[in-house]
Amino acid sequence: RASATLAANQGLYNGFLAAGLVWALFAGPSQALAVKVFFLTCVVVAGVFGAATVSRRILWLQAGPAAAALLLLWLSRAA
């Protein structure tokens, strides 16, 4: 029962994340960067929290790719 609740919460989280990133794809240029940064930062924070409370593996599987995406986003804006 506990894992079912955890899975439901994870599914909800992933749904909101996907909605935010899809929103960023279709947002106007003035909004797109802020939306991407906000949702990717949320993923990093959730990954750090998960690593601290559940498993360090979450840091690499969840926060790592989001941090890499933030870095690439920053590099693309700097060029």
C-alpha cells in the first residue's frame, strides 16, 4: 500500500513536470527561458531531496540530467 501511494505521487510529479516542459516548448520567447529554468530547477531540488531521504542514486538519475539540461540551456544562451 505504501509503495502504491509513492508511485501515485511520483506519477503526479512526472505529469506536472511534463506539462511544464511542454508549456516551455510552446511558450513565447519572453516566457520560455523562465519556464524551462523553473521546471528544471524543480527537478534538481526534488532529486537532491530524494537523494537525501531515499537513495543517493536518485541524485544521478534525476538531478543529474536536469542539472545537465540547465547547464546546456545556460551555454546555449551564452553563445
